[in-house]
Amino acid sequence: MEDLVELRIVSVLFADLVGFTALSESRDPEEVRELLSRYFDVCRDLVERYGGTVEKFIGDAVMAVWGAPVAQEDDAERAVRAALDLVQVVSDLGKEVRAPELAARAGVLTGTAAVSLGAKGQGMVAGDLVNTASRIQTQSQPGTVLVGESTKRASEAAIAYEPAGTHELKGKAEPVPLYRALRVVAGRGGLLKSERLEAPFVGRDRELRLVKEVFHASTEDRRAHLVQVTGIAGIGKSRLAWEFFKYMDGLRSGYFWHRGRCLAYGQGVTYFALAEMVRGRAGILEAEDRDSALAKLQATVDQYVADPADRRFVLPRLAHLIGLEERTAPDKQDLFAAWRLFLERLSEQSPVLMVFEDMQWADPSLLEFITYLMEWSRAFPLFVVSLVRPDSAAAGLAATTRNATLIHLEPLPPLAMDKLLTGLVPGLPAPLVERIRGRAEGIPLYAVETVRMLLDRGLLVEEGSAYRPDWADRDPGGAGDAPGPDRSSPRRHVARGAAAGPGRFGAGQDVHPSGADCRLRPGGGGAPADPGLPGGQGGPLGPGRSPFSRAGPVRVPPGPGAYGGLRNAGQTGAPDEASGRGHVPRARLEPRD
């Protein structure tokens, strides 16, 4: 009996290795076979993680399909995400086997193809689309991904592209416009995409890869794991978490994502971060009345906790956690047991991810609960990420926790800082890049905020695809310049935000991008004059003002959390778009400044 064939919209990915032939000539055949086998395994794992199907391997090339046998609305986006990951993984593999010249190139095209409904593997998809996708791949440079116009249109909400020109493709009467995929800039479908410029993610590829690998190992082994990311303020801890969220949101498999932020002051802050997570899971709004909040919490417990006795134990203690009930437990261990039981029941359905931000402000009792959770729930897929500064008590959490991985972020090297700046504002003059880099001292947040300030003030002007300075004809000002990062200052409020990524400040805080005294006013003292940046001798900002200074402190109103609405996040269920307290992957809220 012949397989049924129907026309479907699919996305086809072709990728092959560059430099493999030369490598195979200089290596032992057994070593080459092992390398190729690893490459095939990596390809298959990546494609399947992103919901695709490997159609066939041809030599050192792979063909994969999205949209067959099962179609999803974001198939094109998933295919491009997989292609970007693939070229990065091959680059890392080349470095690992001491073959830096080894690279992958990929092409992705979306359109109509003939799909054999009963086929598996080779022969599943056929048509001109497949041939064209293969030819697009041959136009790619090593380490790059090219896509057709249809793929770009279907995925540009979440993927950044740049034109790659028109290309003569065999079998096509007219030149075909192609686009180079640069990076993922949002969750699926443009979720949480920033309206502002987002700097490229540079210098942290190894750290991000480690977080991914540890997560997948945790879920496959069904073991709890803690990843602690330490680094000084502004170094990029929140940006690393944002990149991890974007990666997770593109995967096929389900998960429960939660995010909570520790507060430095205020009442009821002991377990504030954990309470944020529970509110988000239940979809409870910031100022929701008690009866409505209790009803939502009850429905959430009923949904995830099957045993009636467990429900009776968990519900009042979760209500106490989020401030809906008075203390109902005889001691702290009783509360811990209920909270742990709720998280374990969640993890029995899908892996649970918990991102704790600003852990330098964490109360010792919250640290005690995380340690308790990692010990007692070690046989459940609970993945905890702690973002913390190194000079705090919470920085020692990984050392006392079972199954923990410690990642310390160092300042970015000069080449990475240059890549960050030129990727953020292409065409930035080299002298200005050098000065901003020198002032930032490897702290990405300071470099990005300097550029954003110059753009906001009209001191950098976009011309075509590049930018040029425009302050020569402004009124001269006095001395003052961009202060570099003061690692000893306790008042670097801005550094609680996401370095080089979607910014975040605490509700109602006075913030100042310089990290200096947030009440700096025009006319105050400044750093030694530097004519190379606005605000130096002859600069346009006025006496004593740096590129970071403003007319006064910026008062940030309460709003959604880091990543713009990622405040109380989960994977499934309907979002509450007005508050950011719904389940994140379908909430569409803007990143906070």
C-alpha cells in the first residue's frame, strides 16, 4: 500500500561541515569515524530538541524537517534556532578536538512541499523546496546560517537578521534574496522582545553551554541541581539567565519556568522570591483580593497535587507563604515540607526551573530552604539557578549544596567588548569604541548604557546601517566624563539590571546608570575631562555631567520583573498580560528599562 501524499507548509534545514575533508586526511580513520559519529549524534539531539525530524544524513551533511509529520505554528522559527545552535556546537566541537578550522554552515527555507504521511526518515519530504534549501546552504559562509525570505518573515519576531544579498541559485530564473540569521532576540513568537536595542550576547558562550548541558543532564537523570552564577554587579548574570530562557522557550519539551527576585529591604521579604514564583504559578495578581487569590491558589493545588491529604497539607502553607493566611505551621520545617511537596508534584509532570535573582539580598531562611530542597528532593528534576554577587553570604550556597555547579563571570576581554559595541551600533568609530571599552573595564552593562545614552540624546546618529557621532557642533560644556565601574561602591543600583540585555530595576528605586550616587545633579563634580566622549572638555552635556548623568534620579514605577514580565513565570496556562503574573511563554509584556 502506497503512502498518502499531501502538500504541506514545512521548513527544511540543510547543514554540512566545512574543513572536514582536510581534517580527515590528517587524522587517523578511527578518530575521523568517531568525530563524525559525534557530529551525527549532536545533529540528531539538537533537531529533536527543537521539535524537528532528521530526514537523512548524506556524507557530512544533514537534512532536517519541521512541519512533518506534525506541524506547529512556529516551525520556521524552531528550524532557524536549531541551525544557529548547530553552527555554534560544531565550532565548539572543533575547538575541543584541536581542529579550529572545523565549522558548519546551514540553510533554512520554508514553503510548500509534498509530504509522505506514512514515511519515516528519508523520502518523507520532496519537491523544489528541498532542492532550493540545499542550494541556499551552499551559499552560506562557514559558521553562518542563511534563510529564504519566507523563513525570515515567519521567524523575524524572535530572530535578528541582516540582508545577505541576492544569489543565483541553480534552477531559479531570478536571483533569490537571502538573509543571514544573527541571533535569537526573544522567546517564541517574539515573546518579551525588547523595543530597545539589544546588544549581542558575547563572551559567555561556554557558560551558557554549561548551563544547558547541566539542565539536560538534570532532566534526563531526574536529579535536582543547583547552578550558581556569581559576578560583580553589571557583569551579565541576568543576561545569561535571559539567554537561557530564550533557549528553553524554543524547545519542544515542556517545563515549568519560575523567576523570583530577592529584595534588599521591606516587610515580608524573607521568602519574597519564592512567594513570587508561587503567585506566578497560580496566576495571582499583585493587588488581587484575598478571596479571588485563594480560589486561584486552590485551583492550582488541585491541578498539580492529586492526593487529597497532600492538598490539605500544602494549601494553607502555600497561602501563608504568599500572605493569604496567618501562620498555620508549628515550625519552619513544617512549612518547608509543604513547599517542597508542591514543587515535587510539579516536577512529576514537567521539569521545574527556578531562577533566583539578586541572591546577595537573600534572607538566611531562604538559603536554608534551597539547601533543604536540594537535599530532600534530590530525586526530582528541579533545576535552581542562583544569581549572586561574590561578596555576600549567598555566594557560598553552591559549596554547601548537593549537586551544585558554580559559574563565575569575569569581565569581558577587549575583543569581546569591541564585538559587543560594534554589534550594538555598527560603524561606531574605532576611537570611540576604544574609549567606551576603556571606561567600562570589561563590564558590559556600562558599555551598553553609555551607547544607549548617546543614542537617546541624539549624540549618535544612524546613517543607513551604521552610526556616526554627532556632537561636534553642540554647545561646549565643562569637565566630566563617563565614570568607570566602581567595584567597591555599594550604590551601583543599575547593576542589579540585566547586563547588556533587557534592563530591570526594582520598583520605586532611584536608579542611575553610572552606578555613582543616584542623586547626582548637573553641575556636580565629575571625573577628569576626556575630549573623546561627550561631557569631556568641549563636550555638549554641560559642566560636570557624564554620559551616564541625568537631570536627576530616574524614578521607576512598579511593573513587571526582569526580562519584562518574566516576574512570575510558568510554562503552561493563560497569561495575565496586564500584570505579568501569568505563565510567561504566552505573556507579551515589554522588557523594563
